[in-house]
Amino acid sequence: MKDDKSNLIYALADYKQLVMQYKTQFSLTVKESLFWRAAAFWCMVIIFSMGTVMYFWLSDAKRGFLDSKNSISQLGSRLAQITLKLDETQRQLKATKDELMLKGEAISRLEQGISSASKRLVENLLRVR
């Protein structure tokens, strides 16, 4: 009976030691899982924050691109208007230049006519005297 008692005591001691090992291992597992849960939570918070920042940055960039596109189209239309005005001004300048050339030729002919008329008058005056 003493043998049974001592075997039982050893068995209970082994059982107690095994239970203590399981408790220790369980507490370590709980601590480790708590750490990984907290790490996962903070990773999610960081990823969500980065996603939010990226969303607002991209929407701001998209808005900037749309503004740039609108500005470019406005500049294109203004450039087209300026080109039309420039073409019209060039046409007017060419017409004015042609008109000035015609007037210059007319003035030149008038000067020649006046010169020859005054020459004739001088000759007539010299003849008369």
C-alpha cells in the first residue's frame, strides 16, 4: 500500500508539474497571441491611415490634373483667338503695305510730273526772257 501511495504521490507530482507546464505554456501562448493581435491591430491602423492619406493625395492630384487640363484647353482657345487676330492683322498690314506702295508710286509719278512741269515752266520762262 505504501508503494501505491508513493506511486500515487509521484503520479500526482508529475501531473501537477505537467499542469504547471501547460499553464505556463498557455500563458506564454496568450501573451504571444495578444502581442500579435496588438501588432495586427496597429498594422491595420497604419495601413488605414496610409490609405486615407493616399486617397486624399490622389484626389488632390486628380483635381490638380483636371485644373491643368482646363487651363491648357483655355490656353489653346486663347492661342487660337490670338492666331486669328494675328492672321487678320497680317492681312491688314499687307493691304496697308500694298496701298503704301501704290501711293509711293503715285507720289513718285507726281514728283516726276511736277519736276518735268517745273522744268518746262523754267524753260518757257527762259525762252520768254
